[in-house]
Amino acid sequence: MSRVVRAAVVQACTEFHSLDGTLDKLTRFAKEARENGAQLIVFPEAFIGGYPKLSTFGTALGVRSDEGREEFLKYHQNAIEVPSATTQEIARISKELDLFFVIGVIEKDGGTLYCTVIFITPSDGYLCKHRKLMPTAFERVVWGNGDASTMPVVKHTFYKQPRQENDPGLDADTNAVSSKLSATICWENYMPLLRTFYYANGTEIYCAPTVDARPSWQHTMRHIALEGRCFVLSACQYSEEKDYPLGHAGVDPSDRNPHNVMIGGGSIIVNPLGEVLAGPLLGKEGVLYADLDLDDVVRGKFDLDVVGHYARKDIFQLSVAGKAI
């Protein structure tokens, strides 16, 4: 019996300062993905809330400006609480389309913002979240740190056909495919012990939302797939100057170049042997698709299981928040 899940990876930009506009965009991409047979859809880092590239928030060492505080206020206003009415709306779309969502969002919790990924399923709605453990460089000015309480590995059952309650003609065994999924955001992927934690917890579909558009990112994604013997789905934003409001840092209103690329994309899907199944997608918004044969995870571990027969647990041990893994 085949264990295949059809996945979609979205490359797109936020509708800045418009939650409704961003949700409309999310819905359009989700419907397109479902029409193409997708059961799982992954959106980029900070897709809801936005990644304000080049913003300084009026900050230098020892200095904060009134203008920067206003910029932070606007950013906070366009972030979402998790869970919230927004996650309920996405859950409604998920159920309607029978589509599992993995989405990068900017989460607000009181006065603190977090770079977060949310998991939303057709059956359960909002399920859980992962907060980025270590924001990178200047991101630490505007985002808080995640912790060990939001590092889920989600077990989910995908159905090849939409489920119909009490349908005697649908064989549950042949219709159902179970898998484990995780999400690691942007440069968290360079934290070897975090990767090892997810490998040790059996992730098969390793989602990597990002805004890193450098060519080296694709090498990183291929390395992780090969190392962890898992499928890697990396969704990157693609944005141009026209996608940012006037007055945004790096956007000169007197010399505006609408098609100047701000974040160049590079979304990619990789199999457990490090082979590229789709992408990298460059220079435009769009959707990548791939059929993930989950038995390839086991085939790959025949000669390399970094948390099993290749681990040397007699020498090395990983502990998370004081607990051995």
C-alpha cells in the first residue's frame, strides 16, 4: 500500500498592513493547491503579519525614536493572537478544502511579538504552534524568543479522498496515510541540536518557512533532507518594492522602482536522499507541488539513521530542557 501525500509550497508576499488582504491571498493559493490535489500546504515565514525587510524601527545601540515606536505599533496591530478569530477563519477554510495548513505568522502575546508557525488541520482546526527559538540578528529587537514548550512534532492522518462520515464504500485503511510533521523557521535550521530533536521525534515532513533567498539556502535544505532522511518543504517569500508601503525603509518615494526585488524566493521541495523534487522557484510568486512517498523515509534510513544505528548513543546524548531525548 502506497503512503503518498501530495504537498504544496507557496512562494508569496504578505499584503502589508492588511490582514484581510493577506487572508484573501492565502485563500486563493489554498484553493489553487486543492484543485491541484494538494493535501498539505506550507506558507512562508511571517506570511501573516509580514517581514519588514530593511526596517530599523528607529533603533541604534542605546537609542529608540518616536518614529520607531510608531512603526512597532503598526507592526503589532497587524500581528495576530494565537489562537484567535483569524485562526478560526483559517480553520474554516482548512475544513472546507480538506487541506492541512502550515503557516508562518507574526504572533502577538501582550506587548511581545513572536515569529511563529501555526498548524491547522481539517479535523481539529488550530492544533498547535512553534515559536522561533532564536530570532536572527536585528530580528531580536522586535521578536521574542521561543522556548521548549512550542516544539511540536505533529502526527496527522491525510486522506486520499475527502472523508464522508458513515460511508461504507470508503476503505479507511487504504484511504488513510499517517505522517509526522514539524516546522523550523529560517536560520533555526542552522541549529544542529534543534534538527536532531526533530529527527529524534520522527519527523518525516520537515517544513522550513523562511525569508532567506540566498542560493546557499537550497544547499542547506538539501543537506537537512539528506541528514535527517526526511522530506524538506521550504517556503520562501517573494517580494518586490511595490509590495511595501510608501515610507518603508529602503523604499525611496522619490525614486520608486516597483519591480526592485526585496526578497527573491527560492522555495524548494527535497526528498530524503537530498534530491530536488520541485524548485527552486525564483523571480516570482507561485506554488510548487510534489508527491511525497513516505516510504522513502525508511528507504533512506537503510544506510543513515542519525538518531538510530548511526547515532553512537554510547558517546553522545541530547537533552532538551533537562530531559534526555
